[in-house]
Amino acid sequence: METIKLNDNLLLTFEPDNKKLRLVITDGITELACRKETPGNLRRFLANGQNTLFKGRLQLHKSAGDIAVLLKGTPVGMAPISNFTGVLNTTAANK
């Protein structure tokens, strides 16, 4: 399991789940939102011109070298694409 710190209170964790990855927004104790996705789809999102991924409680928006993480439509944190890619590669390799 790998983690990206979104802000002082929230974390985005990547958990292997069979052939998919489970992306979870958590406050350290409680899961607030999650989404299962294949590593390949996440890599395509990072590599191509697609600017948004997912609908619903957890959304990812790409702009100017960063990934904005939204919870229920409200931005809760940013992560550089390079950090996101590193965590994705580490998690996908360890499953």
C-alpha cells in the first residue's frame, strides 16, 4: 500500500485488489471514498490528453503538471504527476 498526502487531514492510498488498484481517500481512520481501477487505465489518464478521470465521490483532474483530487466535487489536495506516477508504478509492481 502506497500513500500520497493530500492535505493536513486526508490521504490518498493505493491498495492492490486482484488485477486492479483501489484508490481510497481516508482521514487515517475512516474511508471517505474509494474507486477501483486498472493500472493501465490510470497510466493512460496520466499520459494522454484526458483531463478528468472518474465520476462520483472521488474524482481526479489533471492540469499543468498536477493531479487535483476531488471529494464530492470539492478539491481536497494536489499531487504532482511525477509523484502520482511513482506511487502507481510502485504499487502496481508490488501486487
